[in-house]
Amino acid sequence: MSEWDKEQMTFIEHFTELRKRIIYIILVLVVGLVGGFIVADPIYQYIIKQPPANGFTFHSFSLWDGVGIYMKFSLIVAIAIALPFTMYQLWAFVSPGLRPVERRATLKYIPFVFLLFLVGLAFGYFVVLPMAYQFTTSINQYLHLEETYGITQYLTFMFNILLPMSILFELPLVIMFLTGIRILNPLRLRKMRRIAYFALVVIGVTLSPPDVMSDILVTIPLLVLYEFSVLMSSIVYRKQLRQQQEWEEQFDAEGKETSSA
């Protein structure tokens, strides 16, 4: 068998493995959607009883509004469930190319994916959403508009804030994971700092109400998240360098013993 045939077989095997991992992720996402439908009602009941939603009389402007409500909540639940599983599938796909110590080091990050998702969700709901609501209602009152909201409009407004925030709060963990599997390193992240800052400022300004104070209150935590991610990447990278040096010293020592024998 030629070398070209061997390379083709290796590519096909990798492609088959990747397709299998993607199918697993899709299946878990579907299961999460089903589970989301089950827990959608208690989550919905909680949200409409909390301010500012408890001060509204919501209306339905479409026959599909009720179904849309359940779909939105089930999607959030499905993403929360699928994110750690997706990280595990990525780890399982690249782990054959890692040393045992690297496999153990990167595997331990996965359980924290769900926790950081919840932290981002809480930050979006308890910090960003009230600011956005105060700003929009103040503009409506200034224009003497009567506030008549549909439930779909309110929930879309809320989820457009919560979902991006929840995903952005995964940044430190994702960067640590990618550093652990040697895709990223702190040197590269520092070179990308200007681009990353610009992207995070754009995201922060987009998610927050269009006033300077809200922009600052949302953007600063995102920039701190990036710098924290660089710091954690540096810790992982230094540990990798020490392990690499120890491995090389051990390899050299074994080589010298073999040659002297």
C-alpha cells in the first residue's frame, strides 16, 4: 500500500470520527430540547412573576406565540446541556494526539462549562437586562408612548441579551481548553489583544442600551474576562513548558543510560 493510500485512509478515518461526534452532539441537543419543553413552564412562571415582567399585561399577537415561548426556553436549556457535552466531544476527538498528562489536564475543564454558562445567564438577567429595560422604558415615556407588549417581543428582547452573555462567559474556560490542547497560547492571545478588545467592545455596545454608562458597565466585564483568560492561558502554558522540559530531561537521561550500557 502506498503512502498516499495510507494518508487517504487516515483522512477518511478522521472524517468518520468527526461526523460521529457531530451526530452525538445533535442527538444531545435534541434531547435537551425535549427536556427544555418539560421545564419551560416553571421557568416561564418564575420570570413573569419577577420585575419588570410582573408589571406588564402581556398580549399574544399570533397563534404561534405560545409555541414560540416554549421553543425559546427549551433552546436555552438545550444549549446549557449541549455545551459541556460538545466540549467533551471535541476533547475526545483530539485526545488521541495528546499525551496522557494533557488529556487529564484538559478533561477537568469540561464540568465548569455548565457553571460558567449559568454565571453568564445570571449576569445578563440581573445586571444587563434591568439596565436595558430602564433605558428603553425611559425613551418610551419621553415620547409619551403607551407600553403594550406582546409576550414574544418581551422574551425576544430578554433572550437577545441573555444568550450572548452566557456564551461570552465561557471565554476563559474555552481559552484554557484550547491552550491545553496546544491550539492557543498566551503569546498569540497578547498579539490578538487589539482585535479582541475591538470585538468585545462592539459586542458590549450592541448588547447594552445606547448610553455611555451602560456601555461601560457591560464592556468592562467583557474586557476583564479576556484578560483573565490570558492569565489562565499563561498558567496552563507555563505548566506545559515545565512538563515538556521534564519530559525532555527524562528522555535525555534514558538515552545516556542506554548509550553507556
